[in-house]
Amino acid sequence: MLPRSLAAMSPAKPSLLLIGHLQHCQPEWTQLQSKYNLMQFHGTRPQFLSNCVSGSYSNVIGLYRTSSTTHTGHFDHELIHHLPPTLKYIALNAAGYDGMDIPACIVRGIRVSNTPDVVANATADVAMLLLLGALRYAMIPLEAMLGILGMGSIGQALARRATGFGMKIIYHNRSRLPEEKEGSASYVTFDEILQQSDILSLNLPLNLPATPKTRHIISGPEFRKMKDGVVIINTGRGSLLDETALVEALKTGKVGSAGVDVYENEPEIHPELLENKRVMLLPHIGTTTVEMKREMELLTIRNLESALDTGHLLTPIPECS
């Protein structure tokens, strides 16, 4: 045991703050208490802001945030402004991070991680389910042209599955993939993917101030460039797709059918989508498997542990890499 005088001089263990609850990796989180002081918050946004102002989190260096906004709401400019000055890392248990003001984090010097590749297979499975379901309502054979808008890990996983069904694959990204990741898919421009696709799958992140615009990337003008009877699949983010424009395109026959797992104003769904028998709807279940949920929780924990031990996040978002 250290003498009293030396013990008093020893620095306190850094603190980690968990917002919400862990469903699958509580033991792994608890194991971190040998190195860090573990804190947890579940309550309301006003309570969380009050705790920040009062200094309750004054020694917090890393923060674990789930994709749920139940306890704090969005991590907008106001909330990020009130986070403790000691905070250096936010580990987000989600692939998408549109609910966070990333420029505000960058100004504060806070680095952010997410769980991008972990969700790929589960989300691609759901996209394929929606694709096959939507095709039942459309007069399009399986040997169709599938356009993938956003060829990240999810888009690539979808391409592998669709190729097994005999589909031809084209894709559009901000930049072309290396040949080894491209496989048999062909890179095309944004206009070309709209014009050539029999089926168009949206696999993009929602727009952020620091990235090119993706909110309503598919709306009235884009639908007018597409083939008549095109099939639309959205497992990305609800606001990628202008739902009002989709409803109109379904009415005119420009869109033959659609498969949707995410919605513009979740949990609300456009009533005319609910009523349309040519639309297959799922309740945002893209990553809802026990295996995926556990892997996402574990990666989020490991991101924080790596950041505090080495100064490096394992899977930083592009803006913070």
C-alpha cells in the first residue's frame, strides 16, 4: 500500500460514461473498472445537461453512446457544447452518425468512432429480403440490373448476395472502389445509375454538414430520370428518400414497387405507403439480430479501451480519422 502522502498525489483513474444500458456486453463493460472509473446515465436530456453543468462528469474522458436518443436526444450543438472539457472520445454504437453534430465535435477536439463493418451482413440480408419481396410486386425478372447507391461494406455485402441470384451490379460512390473490392460490379456516374437501374438500393449515410448532400438524394427530379417501373430499396436512412415523392412515383407507375426498412419521420410512416400493396415495409430491423447487437456493443467498448490505452480509436468515422 502506498504511504498516505503518495496515495494522495496519485492521479484519479480516468472516467468512462455509459449513456443508457447494455443488453449483451455488461460483463465486458464491468471488467473495465480495473482501469477506469465507470459511470452511467439514464434519465432525461434536461437531467443530463444539468449533470454536465454541475461538473458531475468533470473527469470523463470517454463516452459510450447508443444510437437511441431516449436519454439525451440528439447530440446537437447545444449538448456537445455542455460536454465536460476533459472529454476526448465518443464511441457510438451505430453505423450511422447523423444524430451527432460532427463539426461541433471537431471544434471541441472530440474524436468519434462508430461500428461500420459490423452491421454489413445483417443489413445486407434485410436489403436482400426487401429486394426479393418488392420484386414479387413488380414485373421484373431476377436477371435485372441492380444499382447500389453507396458501395460501402453494406453495399458490397448486398452485391455479393445479389450476384448469386444472377443480377448484374452497377454502383455509384463518391469515389471508385479498388478493383479487389469492386468484384464484378461496374462503377457508373450518379445519372447513369438512375437511368440504368431496374432496382435501386440506397445504402448511403445521411448527409452531414461536412459531407456532400445526401438528404433527399432521391426525390422528384431523380425519379423522372429512372426507368418506368423501377424498384426502390432503402435500408440506409429514411431521409435519403423523399417519401412524398416516392408516393407520387408509385401512383404514376414510375416506381413499380418498393421495399423500405427506414423512414423519414420515424416512428411515423407515410400513410399512403402503409396503404400501398406494392410496398413492403419492415420496422427498421436492419441490425436487429442478437449476434450483431453483441458485436456492436463489444466494438464500441473496445473503441473506448483502445482510445484511452493507446490514443487511437479502432474505427474512427472518416471525419475524425
